Amino acid sequence: MFEKLVEHIVTNLVSKPKAVMISSVEGDGKLVIRVRVAAEDVARIIGSEGRVFRAIRSVVSLVGAQQNRDVVLDIAE
């Protein structure tokens, strides 16, 4: 569910949606979701001063909190 949410948000922001790869790893009581996009789309995902990425992270954390889950969002290099 979290992966689909992140994928939906990210694919609508980037110029190459087919290059978006979402992976998740469960560990240490947290769900870590890693986002990988094309090199030219990294700036779009991070946004000015990280505002876009913080907004995506806030949405995912809010949904996680509603389901009593600790969710961490990360951009894979």
C-alpha cells in the first residue's frame, strides 16, 4: 500500500515515469521505502530546499501513523 502511494505521487512529478523504481525493506520495526528515479528527475523529487521530498515524506508518515506503522522514505542514489 505504501509503495503504491509513493509510486503514484512520484510518477506524477517526474519527466520519465517509467524510470521510477520503488522498493521497500522491513527492518528494526520500520518500513523503509526507497525511491529511485532518472538522474535528471532527482531535482524534481527533492524540490527547492527539499520541500517536495519533505511533503512526500510527510504524507507517507501520516498514512503510516494512521496504521500504527513507522515508515521512512529515502531516495536511493
